[in-house]
Amino acid sequence: MPNKPQNFWNFSLELYDREGVAAACLKLQDAYQLDVNLLLFCFWHGSAYGRIDQELLQKVIKLSIEWRCGVVQPLRSARTWMKHNPIPSEQFESLREKIKASELLAEKFQIEQIANSTWEFNQGRQCVFGNDDIGENIDSLLAATKVERDEKITSALDIIRGAIEG
């Protein structure tokens, strides 16, 4: 069982860097408003702890919504606006890069908070692994966020799963 919240961050970075994963995650984020960190959480938890308890899932969803709305999304919106409305200036580009770096730090903070919550929740619990914990975790997330699975979602998720299994 992982004993450091950092493991989720490392898992996320390694998975996200694998072929096709970033594009699949961004597709799910843009087309379905799925939180990439919550998607990666489903994969990580399935690999590290097994099936996500519904109480924990609700807790990390709430945490993520609040953090995304209050911190990540404003930073992302500013960065995106600047990308589409560039001003030829070193100061402008420097500011945009700092916002991008702050957005990444905000994502890391979110992941660490999710990992801490997971560690606290699972402390002393027996992890029971099933046949398809990752799949069940994803289905639970989709149901909790009221996103109906379709072929595009399944295709993107298969790319991510293939990166883990491959």
C-alpha cells in the first residue's frame, strides 16, 4: 500500500506522459468537463488500493470541484485567454508562463489533497482487489458526475488503460 501522497503525483506524471494519454485526458476534459485529476485518481486508486469507497469518492469529488472552481479554472481561463489574445511583449509571455506554472502547482496541490484524503480514509482498512477495480472506479466517477458513457469516452479511457497495462 502506498505510504506517501507523492505517489499519486508521480503516478499521474508518469501516466500523463505516456503516448496518447494527455490527448485522451484533454479530450475527456474538454468534451465532457471531466476533471483529469479525478480520472487519474480512479486509475491510481484502482492500482494502489482497489475499488474506491463511495464515501471517499464523494469527498474527493467535493474537494476537487471546490478547488477547480476557486483556483484551477481561473488560472486556466487567464492562461487560455492570454494564449488567444497575445501581446507581443516579453513581460506578457513571462506572465503567461508564470500563470501556467501556477496552474500546474494548483493541480499538484489538488492531487496531494486527494492523496492525503485517500491515505487517511484507507488507513487501517483492508484493501481488496477485484477483477476490474479501475473500470468500476471510472464507472462510479461517471455516475457521480452524471456523465453518460459513450463510444468516445470508452475510446479515450481505453487509451489511458492501455498505457497502464502496456
